[in-house]
Amino acid sequence: MGEEAKRFKIITLGCKVNQFESACLRGALLHAGWREVLKDGCADVNIVNSCIVTQRASYQTRQAIRKVIKESPSATTAVIGCYAQVFPEELSGIEGVSLVVGNTMKSRVPDILLDTHTSAPPLARNPSQACCPTTQFSSPQPSWEGELSDSLRSTTLSVEMFSGRTRGFLKIQDGCDSFCSYCIVPFARGHLRSLHPQAAISMLRSFADKGYKEVVLTGIHLGKYGTDLQNGMNLYELLKLIKEEGLPLRIRLSSLEPKEIESDLIDMVASEPWLCRHFHIPLQSGDDLILRTMNRKYTSREFAALIHRIKERVPLAAIGVDVMAGFPGEDDRAFKNTFDLLTELPVSYLHVFPFSPRKGTTASTLSGRVNEKEIKRRADLLRGVGAVKRQIFYTSCLEKEFQVLAEGRKSRERGIIRGFSDNYLPVSFPSTQLLKNEFVNVVIKKVEKNEVMGAVIPG
């Protein structure tokens, strides 16, 4: 690489799985002697870890690519991840893109970049050489566990991995076989693959040894963890193994499908203080006909029963919900079913997604398209419901005590610390000390709009 360390910058779009994979790449490049530059700094290599889940995400990826090329026109610009897997030709057509690497070869990105920078000029790789196949929608079949092992050997869990954060992410599962009619992800991520439980435990030990206080278990279809493993392994059994370890970690679960949240998991969340009282559950639609057209495997009644069951067993649980506005065939009555269901349910917040057709999915060919103006109106109405639900949830926590993981000062306000409770309250509280990566017992005293304010409990 020469005497001066190569400078790199990673821009990550999309989900927590992408965040984890970017952190692995970051650790590998730092371990190889490269130097990371700040967000606005000039790098020798720009890496954009792409997302394709919506049209908006694709646009944001292209926007990020053009921005870094404009900022560093002489740099090597590599685009990796889901967009690169499914539509490599779109990305390779952007002037200034040097490298396009899909998910099937993401674990080789450090080696590819190191090899590239021993050559002059930088190598331009096309999909048939270093990336995914040029055939659209070819389902990737990497040896995922081997891929993750490669990352581990390059200091995946070094202190640099999630530097500056109090919360780490651990990808324990990849791939999806559900093929919801609107979703491109199965084409980008391939079939279900799970990390061996002992490897997961080993990684959690390393997080604890490095001083992390919270780890988010994440995956593309997290609730299917263990499907490809033996001896009845599943997410609940993995959590039992984690409990036996007694690690000084708070564990948070990322998104789980409604059919995959069983009573034993709810009971564990209710009884184990190390397991966060936080569920994120995709609904997508509250209309049964639309759910069937989406290829979702539950009814609105089953979803409602699950939410009430969680709230009965874990009253202060945060329940986040994904919902889509304007799916093809969603007439006024179908939208009202969704709106009324979410208005009635004791959920805590909503993530609202306007429908956007993805080339190659079944939904992109469906009739009954809703016009964009109406999609926006419906999305705004749902966001209004979400704002009300968030306020109700925050207010329900008044005068309750929580263990908050402090993340340092709130913006530049001196004497005010910000952190998160296990049930995902963004809590601010006064402190004469600069607290970061410490658990602090706090009682909630005030709620204003999206602000939750508390007081430290003495002793």
C-alpha cells in the first residue's frame, strides 16, 4: 500500500444487517492498516453499502454514490450490497464507479480492495469478474457461515468495530424464503442461513469483553433463525443459551414476523431483565385481502390478538409496527381497515412506507395501482396515527423507573445526558457528570411531544 496508509470511507444505507456488515468491513480495513476518514473527509476509497428495499432507498443509494464521486473524483468508489447484487448493471453505468460487489462476494471486499490498491491504476471490476452474476434476480448461494468466519478472522469484534457506540449489532441470520409480493430482498439475500449458536455466543462474549452494554441481534428474517440448523435450534433456544452465559449485556431483538412470536418468547421478555421489552413487528396492511395479495401469512385478527397478548404479558413493552400505504388494490375500504386497526391497537410507534414498485417482484405487475398523491395522503394519515401512539406510549411510562443506557450529551446541551431504556424510550436527564456507556436508573418525570425527560434515582 506504500508508506502512507490508505484512507477509506464507508457510507451505509438500509437495515441493521447492513450496519453490521459495514462494521465488519471497517474492522478488516483498519486491521490491514488503512485509515478511516470522517464523513466529510477526502478518501482514497469510498465504499457505499447499498440498499434496494424501496425505490426511495435505491434513489438514496445512487445519490450517495454521486456525492462521494463528486467529493473525491480521483478515489476508487466501490458499491457493495443488495443493490449491487440485484441490479449491478445500473450501478456500473454510473460514471466514476470502479467496483460493484454483490452480497455473494461481500466477505471478499477487503481482499478485493487491498488487491486493487496494490495496482495502478485502480482496477474496475464488472459483475462477472468480482461481483454477482449479471443475470437479474439470480438467487445468491454463498456459504454464509464461512463468509462470517472470514470476517471474524479479520478482527470483526475488535474495539474498532462499532467505535464510539454504546450499542453493537450481531447478525445471526441471513436470507429470506418468504417472497412477499412487494419485496426484492430474497433476490438480494438468498436462502435462509443461520450462524452456529456457539459462534453467536462467542461473539457476544467478545462484545462484553470490549465493554459493550447492549447488543442487537439482527437478521434478514430473524424469526427463522435455526431453520437450517440441527437439534431443534431456534431463536428461543439461542436466547436460553445466552441466558445461561450470564453475560453483562442487554439483548435487543430486531424485527420479528407475527407468526414467529410465540408465547414462550413473550414470557421470556416479561421475566428476563437482560432481554429488552421491545418488539418490532411488520403488519404491512390491516386488510385481509391485501395481506393475501402481499403473500403475508397471517390475518388482521391474528395480528391484533398477538399485540394484545404482548401488552397483557408485558404492559410497558414498546411495540413498533411496519405498515405500507397504497399497495395495489388498496381501495378506500382496505385502507380504512388498516387505519382503524392501528387506531385501536396499543402499539407504540409506526414505520410507514409508501408503496413503491420494485422491478422483478410480483407486486410490480399488479393492477389496481393507487395514484401517488393518494398514497402520500394515506401515508400522512398513518404517520399521524403513529405520532398519537408514540405520545400515548411515552405518557404511559410517566413516574415509572427504567434502566437507561447513557449515550453521552444530548446534542450540545451541557448537563443533559441522553440514552435509551430497554423499552426504547429516548430519555434525557440532567447530570453533572458526562455519562456514556453506563446504565443509569431513571424515573420518567415529563413528556412533551417526542421528548421524554427523567431524573436520576439517587444511590
